[in-house]
Amino acid sequence: MSIARLIDILATQNAALEAAYAKIGKAAPDLETPERLGVGDSDFEVARIRQTLVAAANQIIQTVRPAGETLLLETFGVLSTNALGIAEEFNIADVIAEAGPEGLHVDAISAKAGLDVPSVERILRYLATRHIFKEVKPNVFVNNRISELMRKNKPLKEIIAKPNSRYENSSLATAISLVNDDFVPVAPYLSKFVRDPGEWETPFNMAHQTQAKLWDWYGQPGNEYRMNRFAAFMKSAGSEFPEEIISDAIAALSLPPGSVVVDLGASTGHATLTMYRSFPNLKYIVEDLPELESVARNFWNSEAPEALTNGTVTIKPHSFLEPQPVKNASVYFFRVTLHNWPDKKVVDILRHLRDAAGPNSKLVALEAPQGHTCVMSGQKSQVPEPLLENLGIGGTSLFGPLDLQMWIMFNARERTEENFRSIGAASGWKLESAKPGILTTYTFSVV
């Protein structure tokens, strides 16, 4: 394999990315400049440039770095998760942000965060070595483009005074807390589960010695903060994806005014809010478990109270594991929801929708793109040689780990186009199209 060829790919794609930014009068991303969403995040072609850059850069690293070192670094990956968890729990990004551009010494960070100096120093240096935070002078740190996303978007005084509401309107800090608190403790049980699941449906059940589904477990007394945190996570995770992804998913259907869109497993209805703002002449039904109804109402009363008042949006407690009460909807919509369920359950869920659907109903599912690392038989490669066909960690990004996360928590999975075609056929739906993008849009019609 020619490293020179990979370097050529880097040069070509970097030039393309800089040109895309120059077109709108902006500089390409750097580690110093905080960035939420930039050019290319809503443009799949430009996002693809970024993915190809990451794929080539990572392939160079994997080629040049000693193989044993790579294996050990992957093995130690959980330590990065823990380090991020400590930084999040002690609000270190928020503490540093209040100090301004000159940064803050670890002694001062320690005093404000309530964490001893050696711990602050070791955690920050570990993360700064991975370009999360920046050490501008010995033991003096500032936020950078990555650590900025760990801030909780509230004054530090308020975060400390009201810790139970610290994730409201939060950033990716919510995800860091959720993964460390709810997901990581379950991960060691995967190896036990694949050897012998015993009476347990999932590694999560085995870890917590409960037969309850995750959502039911969240609803148990004492877990209210977990439920609220998960709802906050869904909101913040949704904000990391361009809104065009959601509105474009139904735009192609050219729905007439008054058409009914059912958002299933909607949590607070963040995706519905995006559709409502783009297509206010449609009717929307936000469906999720009864435990989330009050959270959803609070969300809508904050974001778009008129939608509830005028009846454009209805919040309807319902489990999609039960027969669907809304008949003949124009669209039954899922956003990154079906990956929470094993194949058999997904077939049951889609059958309920097929039973409720009318002859012109559509099923639209936004799900994580999944593809093979090699070229499919009889097809041509869609990426520059010698990159992996799915662009490796550049293309799969978060979705590779997410597949294993679904396995751990739900005994479920991310799915390929072939998987969705098969599941659709088994439940009375025909896959019409799989539109590639940052998320893949799967559109089904009734059989």
C-alpha cells in the first residue's frame, strides 16, 4: 500500500474542503476556533470530503504506527471515556471558559471545580494530548474547538446551584454523562452475554439483574434523573445534525396540507419541531411512552406553544409495540429509533404500522449509514483507492461504536440497506429508496 497515494488523497480533499469554505467567505476548521455546525454539515458532498480526509489520515496512522501500539491504544480506549466523564462531572470546560482566552492554571481550576490539583492536571493533560482542551503554558489550559462542546450552556454558578437541571439545553456534556453512567458499566457484560445469555434478553438486563427494558427501567422510581437526562441527550444529539436532514426526509413526498405525520418513539418531539417549522401546514402526532409526556409538553410549551394550542401538534402517549391507533397517516416517521430494537421486534413494530396504514401511507426511517468495508460483488468502488469502502472511521464515525452500543443495551443493531429491505418485506412494506446522507433516509411504501 502506497503511503504516497494516501497523502495525495489528503492533499486533494483538503483543497476541496478549503474551496468549499472559501466559497462562503470562511476559513476551514481549525482546533482553536469553536464550531457547532459549519459548512458541509448539511451538505452531504462537503461532509463526504471531510469523511474522506479522516479516512485517509487514519489509514496513514494505522499503516505507520506499530501494530501492537494500535491494539493497545484501542484496548485502553475506555480510559478516554472515563477521563471525559471526570472532566464533565466537575464542569471543567465551564470553569475554564469563565477565565477567558488567557486560560486558567490547574490550581485555580481545582479550586473552582472541587477536584484535587493532581487529578485536574492528569485529566487535562491526557485530554489535551488528544486535542481536547489546549495547554497554552505549563499547567495552564484553555478550551478549544472540541472541549468547547463540553460546556453546559449555563453560568457556572447556576450549574453548581442547580445540578439536577444542569443538562437542560445542554451540549454534548449530556452524552458524556449518559455514556459513563448508564452505558460503560454494562459493556463488560457483552462477552458474558455472547457466551451464555441465560435468562437475559440483553447485556443490559444481565448487568442490572432486571427483566425490564431500558425505557421501563428509566421510568422506575429513583431513575427520574436518568429519564430527564436521556431526553436532554436526544435533544442535544438532534441539534448536532443539520435540520435539513429531517425536513428533507419528508420534503420529497410533496405532502398536501393537512397530511398527518406520526413521529414514533419521538421523545420530546425535537424532530417534529423541525418538520413543523419547515411544513407548518401539516398535522403532527408526537408518540412516545407515557413517562415522557410531561417532558414533551414542557419542551413544546417552551419551543412552540402555539402548535399545541392550535392543534397542529398533538402529544399522544403510546408504545409502538402495541397496535397503532392513528390510521391512514400520510407518514409514519422514525428518527434513529429502529436501531434500538432487534430484528424480530422491528418486524412486529412495522407490522403494527402496516395494519394501520392506508394504501398511500409511507414509512420513513432516518437511520445511521452502515456499509461493508469492501466493495460489494458486481459493484464499483465509490471511494478513492486504497481507502476502505465505508471510509473506515471517517465514514462510520459515531455509528460504528453505536452499533455495538445497541447490542449492549438492547441486543439490537445498526442496519445495512439489505437488512432494511429484508425487514420491510417481512412486515408488509417495500423499500422504495435508500437516500445516502449524514443519516440514510429509508422510504417504504405499503405492499
